[in-house]
Amino acid sequence: MSTRANIPGTSKPLTGDAFADPFTGWPHRAFLRAGGLSRREVRLRPIIGICSSWSELNPCNLGLRDLAESVRRGVTAAGGTALVFPTISLHEQMVSPTTMLLRNLMSMDVEEMIRCSPIDGVVLLAGCDKTVPAQLMGAASAGKAAIMLTAGPRAWSSFRGKPVVTDDGWTLVSEMLEGKITPEEWDQLEDVFCAGAGVCNILGTANTMAVMAEVLGMALPGSALVPALHARRSDLAERTGLRAVELARSGMTPEEVLTEAAFDNALRVLVAMGGSTNAVIHLEAIARRLGIALGLDRLAQISKQTPRVLGVRPSGPYTLEDFDEAGGVPALMAELSPLLEHETVMGDGQSLGELVSSCRRRPNPCLRSLDDPFESEGGIVVLRGSLAPRGSMNRPGFLRDSG
């Protein structure tokens, strides 16, 4: 088994008995023991890094510090040693002018911390729009065992006796400018608009990318949509830690999971749920790390072949809680089963075919069948013309269902 791990700059763990070869990697072990770790913890157990984008400047990711401790429990229970390390953290509203300028910088930070650190595998903890793709990009390039757990959506808010989610902000701003909301009421809205830790409670980029991580096989099935502060997410964190140790011992890397077929499945799920158009940009970036090109032509073809079967805000009237109640991502993939590649590997090690064959969907109007979809084609369309000769994307369901 691995001994502690990698000498910085290499991509494969050292092998052999650390006690029989006490000189190899001894500086890493010696310095790790400064944190109170035992000889056994640094010599005979897989070292699992917990890559966290927790930051007090990133409210979406505030729950990750507690999740890291739950991951640690899972790693320890599986016979590993867990070490948390931070990276750049990007929040959409806290960074000016846009986090997109810094996504690649964060991915470089993540990649080098994974590649150069003496760890055998990594758990990726992220949540906000750019933190999820940045971590996936970095892990794809670093070439070590990796699995992700996202932060989860925050709870709903209430304003004027009605539930409020993130995309209501645009309408509320307009009403305030029109004088339909008083300054006193606006102060009340500020008090309640974000009800706590977690990502935006709609199918925006953060939750879309959490779904993509799950479909790609980089997160445990059923993990994307569990609310940020729900007890189930702590359980998922522990199970993610267990899985990280299994992956480290098996030697499976993201390159073996993130195949062309996996990306095709991700694009198909994306258009079937009417997810964020930004996800296309991020999927392309992740795929390119592995030498895979996607492109708008591929997206357009998949979208024409794939009905939109999910109706979650902002592409439909239903909520993320409805989606979770319907069975989440596994249930959506089960509905799309005839259109998906079944041999891809899921985050728990089973194939997509095995997952969907055992999935039990719970009836909910937010999720329809291929025979009775919300739209006959996908929820993202590719547009071409004089304004965008190289192509552009639109989410037509957003325009119709948002009024």
C-alpha cells in the first residue's frame, strides 16, 4: 500500500513498507507529526487531503468547515488519515468585477496543492459557482484519487408572507425602483434574503455544477441537492471520506472516471434539466484538462435529441426541494436512461446502468417522463447568427417560465 505518500513533484505514491524504508519521505512524515499525528498515522495509513474552499468571504461555503470534520470521521473509520488544507475561495457577489477572471487561478492553486503535497487522495469541498469547476479542473490535472462533496443549497427565505429564492431578487429590485417596495421593507428583505449557509436555492450555476459533478462520477449519487444544513449532508460527508480512502487504495484517478461518455451524459442531463448555460463553459474547461473537446455542435445535437423533463426554477415553477423529494439526480438519470451511456462509473463505484436500474423515483410534478416532457427538446439551445457567428447559448425555459 501507499506509504506517505508522494514526494512533491511526482504523480504516483511510493510503495513498500515505510518501517523497512525509514528514509524515503521522512521529512514529510516528520513535519506532519508536528501536528500531533502518530507514527502509524503518517506511515501506514493513506493520507487523504481535504481541499476546502471554506471562507468567511464566501457565505455559500460557510458550511464546509463542519463538513470537513464529518469527512475526517469517514476517512478515519476507513483507516486513513485526513488533513484539511485551504485554497482560494470565490464568491459571485463578493468578487469584482467577476469570479470568472479567477476561476483558472483557483484551479491552478487546487492542482498544485494536490500534486505537490504528500497525499494519496483528496476530497474536494466546494459550493459556489466557480469553486466547483475550479476544483474539478485542478483534480483532473493533478492525477490523484479524488471525490467531491458540494456545499448544498441554502434554505428558502420569506418576504411579505411569500417564499423567496435567489432569482426573485431581480423582480424585487425592479419593484423597489418602481416604488412598490418601501425603504423599510427593503431593509426587511436584506435581513431575510439569505437564510443561512449554502449556495443559491435555485438551479443556477452552483447547483447545476453540483449535479454535473454527480453525473460525471466525481461525487456520491444523491449528494448534489441535499440542503446545506440538513443532517443527511453530514452523513454524505462521512461516506465521502470512506470512499476517498477506497479510491486511494485502488489507485483510480479522475482520468479513469471523466471519460468522453461521462461528459456526454453530463451534457444530456444538463439540457434535460434546463440547467445553467455557464455549466457548458465549465464542462468544456474540465474536459480540456483531459484532452477531450466538447464544443457547441455536440451540445446542439444532444439538445435536439433530449427532451427537458425537469421543471425547477428558474427553468420551471418547482423547487430544488421538489427535485430532491423526487429522488434527485439518480431519479433524473433513471428517466433519461434510454439516452445515457450506462458503462460510466459513478462516485460510489457502481456503473450508471447499475445505479439507474436500482433507483426508485418518488412521484413529483417537477420531474416528468420522456413521453411527457416539459419541452420536446433540451432546455439549452445553441444560437448562431450575425451577432454570434461562432455560436451562443440560451435557456428558453427561463424566459417563458419566469414571465
